[in-house]
Amino acid sequence: MAVTRNAKAPPGTGPCAHDDAHDDAHGDACMRVPAQAPRFARRAGGVAALGLAGVGALLLQPLPSDLGPSAPAMAPSVPEMAPSVPAIADWPPLAVQALLALNPALFVAVAALAGAALAHRVGLRSLVAGTASGRVWAGTMGRSAAVGFILGLGAAAVDTLLRPALGEAWQRLEANRPTGVPTLAFGMLYGGLAEEVMLRWGVMSVAATALAALPGLRRHARAMPGAIVLAAALFAAAHLPALAAQIELTPLAVTRTLCLNGAAGLVYGWLFWRHHLEAAMAAHASTHLGLWAWRGLVA
């Protein structure tokens, strides 16, 4: 199939608009997309399948010990997982897990549809959606995974330095945090797949489309940084409710959570813009691997 640089995007708004000369000089630094975008079902279906596979990782998580209205969330990154039906304690375990997965699954579905409608129009791409070329995918994925792994090590190191100042409740939370392989798999799958579909493919695509429509921000290169920041801010803030369900929030704990997750969200957003959704997924998943590796080393 013939290819052209982001033929579906308006002039001056494609992924290469920021530095075409540099990208041309360096070959595959700028991904290329099919001249004719795939059908909507292809663009939505593949991404939705990845996101729902991530939601399926909820089956790797143990059920909360208290299934009443005040039950804590099972994972810091899934604030909607705390059940709110008192009678749920009488349900079969699989039914409870299915209920816990319902909200994330709905969010993934909506985000997959939104991204399928908007992402390619603002120069955001995906391999499984058919809007990015897979010609150099291995190198891109490897570099993105390395960036994510280093990011995870750095975040874990900051946590280690801050731990004494975060208080006894935080230290107990960290001491009781599961560190097994199922926990790692959950973080890599739910974070790397489901959260990236929701925050990058969905939120970032919508934000970029909205910002690109504003006077003075019609060029993709001007609108996209704002979209990256907005998606990263929402990603960071989404970690606070589950944290609040486990400990009393302090200014330092809130600052730590917003800064570390916000910085990670900026990196994932930049990789999505610069390469494709799967690059952001690889980095996000590898961040959990870096966190897990650090905790194994310092335990």
C-alpha cells in the first residue's frame, strides 16, 4: 500500500509538521501512515482489544478482605475498583471480579471509540489501529521500554528517599505492598494497556482535537504539548482517590503522587505523539518493571 506522511491530517498539523527536514534526514525518525486510513472498526477494534486485555488483568488481583461500602481499592491505579454494594460479599468471586472490571471496561470502550474517531486526524497513531507503519517497530518499542524501565527505577529511588518524610502510615503501606509476579503482571497489563488506551488514545486525542480548534493553536505542534500535559495531569490525579482510601492524604503524599505520575504521563504522552500508542504502552509497562526491580533490590 502506498504511504504518505499523515495524509488524513490537515495541512501543517501532521506528526511531522514540527521538524520535517530533520525527520527526512534521519529516515524512520518520523513514522509514516497509510495514505487511506483503515476503516473505523479496524481503528477502534484493535485498540479496544488491547485495552480490554489490560482490564482482564484484574483477575490477577485478590479480592478485598472487606467488601462493604468502605472497602479500599485493590490497586493505586484503579480508583473505581472499590465496590459499593454491601451484599456483594455474598457474590461468587468471579462475579465480584467482573463487577470490579465493569467501570474500567466501559472507560476503555469509550476511549477506544473516541481515539478511533479523532487520533489519526491530529497525527496520533497506532500500530494495531493501522495508522502507523510497523517498519521500525522493534527498535522503537525497545527504546521506549528502556525509557520506561529507567523511569521506574528513578521513581522508586525517589520514593525510597522520601519514605522517612512520608510518615508511618505510608511506610506501613509500602511494607505491606504485594511484590509478587502477579502484582507485576497486573501493573504491566492494566497500566501498560488499559490506562494507555484511556488516557493517551482517548483523553489525549480528544484534548488535541479540542486545542487544535482554538484560534492560534491550529498547528498540531502547538496544540499537542497542551494535550500531553492535560492527559498527564488527569493520569496523575486519578491516582489520588485510591491512595486516599488507604491512608490519610498529606501535602507531601499528594505532591509526590502528582509529580511522579505526572512526569511519567508526560513521557508516555510524548512517546505517543513522537511514535505511536504502542510505544507509550511499552514505556508504561516497563515502568512497572523498573519499580518492581528496584523494590526487589532494596527489600
